[in-house]
Amino acid sequence: MKLLPIGTVQGGRAEPLDDGWDSVEAEIRLDPAVLGPDAALGLDQFSHILVVFGFHRLDAAAVEHDARHPRGRQDWPRMGILAQRGAPRPNRLGVTTCALLSAKGLVLRVRGLDAIAGSPVFDIKPHMTGFDPRGRVREPDWAREIMAGYW
């Protein structure tokens, strides 16, 4: 399987900082060589979108294939890379639900996308509450703690 970027993140942050993403605004410029002019038609009816993007500046040597302490913090438990949301994943893919501020043609304005300028965008889906988890959601204490300043 080969992934083809459908767009690129423009603006927002230039560096991948750990926290404070909720106030960050950026644009996703969709590629007209990949998508037709109406590819985002109707997307503006949704308040949030799910964005799949690449951690394009993450060195392949930094990719984790086993377990680590989240953010390198020894006070948090060692967890498998698939049990956390950190960047050094085997395929270096990020997934974020962010606010959609506007959608005009192939330019989407978003807030709270934790991708940096230049990140390739591989897919966009509207957030639909029907796809939210059903039933009780369970997560460990460290996972709530890591998100305390994220948004």
C-alpha cells in the first residue's frame, strides 16, 4: 500500500511542541492534482474533522517498535508504542480530531490540529458522533495526565 498525500498543512506551528495545541490555527491546502474542486463540498456543515497526517520531520531512527515511557517520563509506566499516541510510531502517522473553522474550495481552516507546517495530509473525514465510542470509555491515569496541557 502506498499513501499519496492529498494536501499539506500550512501555517500554525513550525515546531512539534508537546502542549497547547487548542489555540493553534492552520490551513490544510488540498492538492488539486489529487482532488477535484468539489472534494470538500459539504464539509463546512461539520464542526470538526478527523485528519490523518504524517510526522514528516521525525527521523526514521527515532521510530519506536516496542515500548517506552511516554514523553520519556520515568514516572509514567513503560507502554507499548501502540498503547500511546506519540509521534515515533512505525508508520509515523498522526490522527487528530480538530475544529473546522471554514472550508472554501480546497482550503480548510482548522484549529487544534497537532501537526506542524509542511506536514503531509493523507486523509480527512468529517467527525460524526455516530462513530464515537459506544459505552463506557476506559483509560489509565497517566493518559489523562499527559493530556492536561495538550489542549
